[in-house]
Amino acid sequence: MKEKKKTYTISLYSENNVGLLNRVSAILLKRHINIESFSTSPSEIEHVFRFVIVVEVTESKVKKVVQQIEKQIDVIKAFYHTDEETIFQESALYKVKSSSLFEERHIQNIIKKSQAKIVTVSPEFFVIEITGFRHETENLRSQLEPYGLMQFVRSGRISVTKEKMNITEILNKFNEK
């Protein structure tokens, strides 16, 4: 029986050293795995960064990838989780022609219904921000396109696990070294 592909979130904890992203990308490239989403930020431990990589693969493939990633010298620990095991969101910004805000009353209803907020208004454009799931940010983008969508950008996934990961203890030991 053929194994089914699923969406996995890989969490990688590391020092923020030059070249790690290239090596991780090479691991994924070698296995023909496309990155669906990528983000990085400091973790809860000083000088340790967390990379969040979203991929769609089989479980056996994600296990092998995580094992390979952990072999990288800069990597402290790597984990993988399914969507059901995480709480995740993405953020998006939409730059729209200002004339539509004042001339098209319907756009205000779209913004309100999507629970987005206007973060800035100028004579030429206004910017809307939303945080949610990918389908929500895409839905708002498609609704705003007819009103003069000038720019659109979406962040990579950010996520936390539902269960305790014990990473803090591992990172604290690392930090003591």
C-alpha cells in the first residue's frame, strides 16, 4: 500500500549561522521536496533560532529528512508534526488603491467580514492586515483583487505544538555549554 502525503511542519532549532539554510535546502532538494512555507525567528532561548518549514510528503520521507537535518553541525534539534498536532497561523498584508476604500462601500464589508484591519491609509493606497489560515488569506486576496490590489505578501507559517516538546530543557543545556 502506497503511503499518503500529508502536510508536516518541521521545527528546527539552531544557532543562527551562515550557510545552514543552504544546507537544509540542499537536503530537501536532493529528495525532491518542495518547501510550502518557511519562517525563522529567535526561540525562547537566547542565541537559539527556530526555523519553521512546511512540506507535503509521506511520513517516512519527513522522518528521513529530519534525521538528515539533525546531522547538520549547527542544528541542536529538529522535530516534525502534523497539522493536527500544531496550532498555526500566517499573516498577510494587502496594499489597495485608496479610491476603492472611499468609492466602493462593499470593500469595507469585505474587510469587516474577514476580521482584517486597516493598518495605514494614505491618499494613494491603504494597507490591510490579516492573520489566519492560508485559505483565509487567499480568500481575502481574491476578494480584494477587483478593487485595485497593488501588492500582496504573506508570511510563512508560524506554529506552536499542542503537546509539550521538551525543547526548553534541551536548549537550556545547550546554552550552558
